Amino acid sequence: MPMKSCAQIRQRVAIGIRPCKRNPKGEGSTVLNERGGEMHILDSQKIRSPSEPPGDRPAEQVMRFFAFSDEALSLEGEIEARISACILDFLCATNVSSDIELPALAERFVDSTISAEPGDIGSYLESLRDNVVAHSIRMASPRYLAHMNSALPSFVRPLSKLMTAMNQNMVKMESSKAVSLYERQAMAMMHRLVYDGPEDFYRQHIQRSGSTLGSIVSDGTLANITALWCARNASFAPKDGFRGIEQEGLPAALECYGYRGAVILGSTCMHYSFEKAADILGIGAHHVIHVPTDDHDRLDVHALRRVIAECRSKNLRIMAIVGIAGTTTTGVVDPLAEMAEIAHAANTYFHVDAAWGGPLLFSERHRHLLAGIELADSVTIDGHKQLYLPIGLGMVLLRDPQLAQIIEKQTHYILRERSVDLGKRTLEGSRACMALFLHTALHCIGRKGYAWLMDEGIRKAQYMASSIRAWSEFELLAEPETNILLYRYLPEPWRGHVAREHFTEVDNDAINQVNERLQKVQRQAGHSLVSRTLVHIPRYGRDVPLVALRAVVANPRTTEADIDAVLDEQVKIASGLTR
């Protein structure tokens, strides 16, 4: 089926609404819904709170926002039509952002007073459109290659309305009856993707109150914290009169077990969320030990064995070893199978942060990169990355369905001992039913759909890498293993140095300055965007910092022409900077 253009899509002002016709009274537009009925849409200045009651009746004004009267529903329809038009304008724009300077934009948000009276929704929507939406980042743009966000599938927007209207609270069954069971089913699907257990295993645990196959959390950070929370409690479990670390704290746990401290081991490419976890869990960020990587940014297993021996000699409890399936900087995957074997031999919890790379498991062509992930005690996957779901949907999956019992909390009015409340074993309390998006995507996109998305992202990253090699103005700093790549712009005087791999410290400082300015100018112009990071490339010396341009090629709407346009704009910008 051919993809419709934005011009064609704009003809449908809102979901289920046909093109507008002008109202003969001249007061707005009339639209036809899918059943052929008419709905009047007022001009923006005409959208007001129902009946515009006088300001001395705030109770009546407020209650009209909660009513289900024809008048209130008519207003809701008018608001939705305006917002739908705004959404389509936002999504169909090619530019990544506006070119307004940040200080000028900040001046629009300096008033901290709260409206004394219930306000006018029409003028508020205009302000929202002009001051917020118009200057927001269009992460769905095919020329947004900056970070681990992308376009969303079309079913997400109407589903978000359903989720909001239902307003289920996942902390307890009394406020999330069916959707708690629905979320457990979605977690079982993801658990099967990672661990691929037998059918009997899932039938036994999918809806068993004492089992937790996984939990939905807000993001990858909370997923990692939850995993290490489990690791900490498992490392210092109750024994010999000691009631466990969750009851008695870290000092008592160390004394009982005879250790001087507790540590987390992972590569120098570990996400900063592990330092947050160490801080929150009481072991201290200083006890996150970064193990050196090899020349391809993968954890060096020989160095890992040395660090383990050093920790033992210092009488430090290794609370967890962390493997990365898709590093933030380059997207590469640690040697997970070897790390799992080492962790098992060391009697240590093994966690895999697959926030980025986890969905590669869908791809028959690339899933081998994650070999060994099924041996992890826990796995983090972030839905807003390569599952193409809204921000606010992360998950932690647990190999042992009983593991989460070591972090269980109970109270009298909810989360009772025999209850099936999901909040018993989650860090967060009240939360929305984000499983709605995940469950729908696993059904509507499916294994083969996600496999195609993974394969396409990597294919287009390889295309971009080939294009960079073909331009004398650029240097590819690392071969992409997945769909993140690093490169830099080379001003004309240094282009001949690439073949010799010889740059002095002064050379690199000058090149760094140009690339930093280039990325900032491109960001400000708003036509396209890549991100910027600081890396150390072995061929230039591990102590030499290089400013790298970083492209994340994940948007299915991104074409080869878009990639060419991003590179072409960078060459034009840089030529102006180096004159």
C-alpha cells in the first residue's frame, strides 16, 4: 500500500473526521465524521468553556469539565479537532525544530502565577500551540538522527486517549482489574522473547500471584535500579538471625557476611544509571567499578577476571556484574555468554542492560549478537527505544519468577500478603497502563515486523557509514555493529592525515573545536540533527579525547536521501566555519 503524503493526511483533520467545509454562518467549520454525521468546529477564538458562565460560579465552571452532557462532549470534540490538526502539522514537518534561541524561548515561561478563575480553553490551546508545540523537538522527523528516540506507530496516538480515559492505576487490582492481567501477559511475551522457556513454564507463571516474570517501569534507569535492588537483596539475604539487608541496612549486612564493601562491575561504557543505583542502594557510586574495554568498546573479559580477583583480595562483595547489549555511545554488545560464565563461576548476579539492543532478538539476521542474554538473572529493555513506543515505558525481565519476592512490600489497605497487586514488587507506586502500547505493538507489529525494523535500521546505518567513507570531508571513527555510528568532520588541511592515522594533539584540538561548533550550529538551524559525544579511539591513543558526531539511525521513515541531506548540510555548515 503506498504511503500517503502529509498533504493527503492533513485533509483528515482528526481521527475519524472527514475534510472540513465552511459553516454558512461564517463562525467556523463543519466536519463529517465516519458515519456521515456533522460536527461543528468553532474557530480557535470561539472555543470556550461550555456556555461561558460568569466568573462568580467556579463550581459550575469546573464541574462542566467533568460532566458527560452533550454540551461538554461537543466541547471535547472541538478541542480534539484542533489538537489533531496541531499534531499533524507537528508530525508532518521535516525540520527537527524551530530556530528560536533558548534564552528567547525561556522568556515565554517566566510567569509563575496560577489562574485565579477557571480559564478559557480556546486561548490556552492557542498559547500551547504557539509557545510549546511550535518549538518542541520533532523526534519523528526523518532527519532527526540525534538520540535513541524515533517515530511512533500510528496506533499509539488513539490508544493514548483510551489509556487516559480509562485511567487505570496499576499499583493495585482494585484500580486495574483486567489490565493487571493484561500487563502480566505482555511481560510473559517479552520474557519468552529473551528466555524462551517451555510452554508449561509460562502457563504456570503468567498469572500466578507469587510469580513475577517482569515489571513495567518508567524507563531504563528504573529498570536497572530495580534489577540491582534484587541483586543487592539476594547478595545479603536473611541468615543466622540476620533479617536481611532490606530490614537491617548495609552496615549490618556487611558485618554479618564479613565483607568490607559491595561493588558493581561493568565496562567503562556502562550507563550512568548504575551510579544512580549504587547511590540509592547505599553502596556508593565510588563502588561502581569500570572494567576496561577492548578496541571495539566491548568489555575485556580478561580485565574482568583481574578485577574480580582484586575485589576478592580486598574482601569486597561483588553484588552484580553488568553486561551491555547496545552501548549508548556506539551500540556495540558485550561478550554476554562469556560474562555469564564468569558471573556464574564467581557466584554473582548477572544483569544485562539491553535498553537499546534487546529488540535485536526479533531479528534472525542479528540476534546472534545477543548470544548469552538468556543466561542473565535480569534484563532491561526500554520501550521508547527500539520497540518504537512512547517515552515512559521501560521494563525489567527476571529469569527466576520467584526472584522479585525479595523486594516485596506489603501494607494493610492494598498490597496484602495474598493479593495479586502488581505494586507489591515494583519501585514505583501509582502508574498508568503503559502495557497497552506494548501489548498492542507485539500483536500489530509482531515478530516479523520488529525483525524488519531492526534489519532496516542496521542496513541504513551501513549505508551512512559507506557514505561517510566516500566523503573526503568526513572520517568514520568506528565501524557500526548495530545502528549507531560515530564520525567527525575533517577541515581541509587535515584530510590527508586519515590514511596515515597521524594527528598531533594540536590537530585534534582544532578538529574538536570545529566539530563541536558544527553540531551546535546544525542544532540551532533546526533542519536536521545528530548528537555529539566525547570518545577515545584506540588508533589515536586511549588518552586522546575526540569530539565525535553521533548518528542513531532507527527511524523507519528515514531514507537514504535524508541521510545524504544531513551530511550535505554538515559540509555546508562546516565550510562556513573554517573559512
